[in-house]
Amino acid sequence: MVSLQIIMNHQKRKEVSNFGPPKVDIKLVRAVKEGDVEAFEKLFNILHDRVYYFVFSYAKSTYVADEIVQEVFIRIWQKRADIKPLTFTTLLFTIAKNLTFNHLRDAFRRESAKQELWDNINAQYEQIEHKMRLEEYQQIIDKAVDTLSEKKKLIYHLSKEVGKTNSEIAEILGISPKTVKNHLWKTMDVIKSHLRPHIENFLSLVIYLLLFV
């Protein structure tokens, strides 16, 4: 492609310069409109740096600026038949602005999508880890309960698994509610002693016991 060869052969200046309004020869633009490759190359050389620093001021990346500038002039060449010489500069910088903003928008969306994916992965991992931890704790509790006397096992089962109140358990077993409460407290002490080595701090242990045991 003629325009791409011209762009790739151009040696870009990398020092920052202060550019005034681009001076474009209307005759040169008309020649480009007619498909004059030499005129296009001259126009490219005149306007390249101005467009480059315009794009760079937003993109903050030399690589991105180079890529977008190439695309700008490729599009100018492709649409040369539709060029209106008197408004050429406006067309040029409108294309540059649109391509730059499209790039920034897409980059933001990609970054947002990556962050959202990472957040979802983290959330799923935390849920799995939490579930595994609860299952591990439940196994420890089951082992602790296995060490209890038959009466304490029964009271724990009726209270925590069946959902009976202390008064209901007392009536079923023919003992006082206070006795039921004492058995449950002793059972909790046993469970706590089994769980403590596996839970990092005392507050977490208390919260877990209150919520899940």
C-alpha cells in the first residue's frame, strides 16, 4: 500500500516541539484528492509531527501515538476522493481525535473487564476457601462431639441439630432446663478446645461458635 510505505519510511522527530497552526497548501490537498502519491508524502511530512503530538498528549504512549498516526494517514489516503480541501485540517484532526478516544475507551474497557474478572475469581476463591474451612471445622466439631458422653451427645443433637429449646429437651429427658444448659456449656468448652488450634484468633473462634455451632 502506497500510503503505508510513505508512513513507514518517514523518520519521526522525537523531541518535543511547539507547533503553530498547521499550514496546508490547498493545492497540495487537491493533488492528494486526485491521487497524487508525491503530494501525499509531502502532506504527510508537513503534518505528521503535529498529529503525533496531538495524539500523544492524550495517549501518553509513543507506541500508541505511532500506531494511531499511521492509521490516521492511511484513512486520509483511503478517503482522499471525499476530501474537501478547505476543511482538510478539521477532517485530519477529527479522525485523529476519534481514533485516540476510541483507543482510550477500549483500553479502559479492557482494564475494567480484567479487573472485574479478577474480582470474580477472587470472590469465587474466597467462597470456595470459606466453604472448605467450614467443612474442615465441621469435621473437627464432629470429632469433638464423638468424645462426649451419650447424654451430652443427645442433648447437643436435640439442641443444635433438631432445634429444641432447653425447656423442651429437659421435658424429653426428664431433667431440669438448668441441667440441659450446663451440659451444653460443657459441650461448647470441648468443641472450643478442639477448634482453637485451627482458628487464628480468639475473636474468630467466638464468632464462629456463635454463628455456626
